[in-house]
Amino acid sequence: MRGDGDIEAAARRFQIAGEFIQAELFGSGHINDSYCALFRQNGSDRRYLLQRINIHVFKNPVALMQNMERVTSHIAGLIEHEPDHERRNLSLIKSDDGSSLHFDASGGCWRMMHFIERSQVLESLESPQQAFQIAAAFGRFQQQLASLPAPRLNDTIPDFHNTPKRFAALEAAIESDVLNRVQFAKEAIEYALTRKAVATVLLDAGLPERITHNDTKSSNVLLDEVTGEGLCVIDLDTVMPGLALYDFGDMVRSMCSPAAEDERDLSRVDLQVPIFEALARGYLSTAGELLNGREKQFLTASGKLITFENGLRFLSDYLNGDTYYKVHREGQNLDRCRAQFKLVESIENQEEELNRLVESLA
């Protein structure tokens, strides 16, 4: 945690008229440090979102912010005549040197945005209608960025959804077994190895490259706190070229099971068909005209793939000594892996029904 003086000094380096009052930790993100910064202007208080970018995860923050500037500027142009358009897109604030970034004396990398008021995020779903609104927001985001002019966006995390590479990393972790943990994960390892063919299901499908969000969990959409409408997609750090179905698959993975990600009671891990249907309906309501027939055909498969991929990542991290994901207890990454693989099973058991449902919607 950085000192309050560092935070205030960073906040003052952005082009905001008024007096800095305070900054408090904000949100539940695990990568960047986020603060709600309060400024007083002409007797009125206004909030801003100040973030310190994790340059250990995002090693090229300049390229990241080039993406973010292009994406937010493009969306702003598309929606400038829509009602309430200020709340439907992130808006960056320039630093005092005219950049979207400020680097402090210790190498910290900061950015600032306008705070979108009267909005909320959901850490977990309470209804299919919420799933519909979130999926519709992500689908609209993809559809808006389909018209983004060249050049191609930067890859902020290369090979982020390269599932065969994730599988190869697991095989290497099994081979090295640096902490002698293979003995405790034999069942999960066997499960992964017998499903190697899943890793290439989307790459072999001949799907077109599009611009994707790549972290489509429920908490990355702002909802209107009164109407529940999906307003704005946030956390744009992983927006880059990819397959459209990576985003739908991650929605299925992160929202369709009521169990916690590290659930030990695997009987609680189960794909809920009403949530899946709401996600598919919402996503197709906004991205349906963008997607081709083959992309729609692989909607269910994408949920299985991304869930399987996350299981591979958790298992590899467990075998390697929990070096990537934060853990709060022994074996947590292995529990996460087991829960992901159980969800893959649940998808497989209902795959025919889910495919029929998608076909009826598409």
C-alpha cells in the first residue's frame, strides 16, 4: 500500500480544477490499486477514479493506454447524441503534461477517469435479468468496437487466451513438479490430460478475429442503480484482438454457477440453465448482427473452453507454488481448479440442451 501523500501527489498531477480533499481505496480489483478521489470545485464535491496500474502484470502501460484512449474515444463518438451518454463510456482525464498517464518519481504509473455516478457493480448475480443486462452490455461493447479504424490494437497480455499454450504450461509444471505437489492433484491432472482436445476447439473453428474485452465478469459492467440497466463496460486493460466467443465463454464461466470459485463442496457447482439462457439472449440482442453463423454455433463450446482453460491455469499455478494467483489457504488453487473442472462436466452433461437453446435464440 502506498502512503496517502503519494496518492494525493499523483491525484494533483491530473487536469482537475479545484481542491483535493481525500482519496480512499475503492472497489475489489486484484490487479490495479483503485482510489475514489474527491475534489471540491466552487463549493461542490466531485468524485474521480484514480488508479495505479500494476506494471508487473501490464508490462507496457503506454501501449495499454493507447488502446484505452482509442477505444473510449471511438465509443464516445458513436454515442455522443444518445441520452445520458456521459454515463455510458469511460472518460479519461489528461495529466498536467497532456498524457493519459502520470509516472511518479518511484516508477508508479497512474491514470484518472471521471467517476460514473448513480451506478453499481455486482460481484454475484441475483437474477437472470441481471445476467441479460450484463451480457447485453458486453455484446454492445463488441459491436461498437467492430467499427474501430485500423491499426490493430496492442496485445496487452500476449497469448492471454491461447489455451494450447496454457495446456503446454500445465504439462511443464507436471514434469518439473517443483514442490512435489503432483501426488495431491492426480485426479485433476488426469482429468485435464484426457481432455486435451478441448484446448483447440475454438482455434480450429476458423472464427474471425475481433476486438474483445477478455475479462467479462459481472463486476466489469456498471448498472444503473435505479433501473438495473447495463450502462458501461469498465476495466479495459485487457481489451485487445481476440475471438468474440472468448468473452461469451468467460461470462458462462464466471456467472452460470452459484458456487464460489474455490468451492470445496463440488455438489454446489452446477451450470444454471436460466442464467445461461439470459446470457445468450442478452449477448445476441446486441452482438447478434456482428456474429456470423459459425460463431453462434460455438457459443456453448466457448463456455466449456474458457472454463477448462481457467482450470488449467489454476492447476498449473498450484503445481508451481502459487506464484500468480493470490491464495489465502493451503490448496486454494487446487480447489479452484477442481471447481472449474466440475463446471466443465456440468456443461458437458447439458451440452445438447444448451446447443438447442442457442439455436432457437440465434
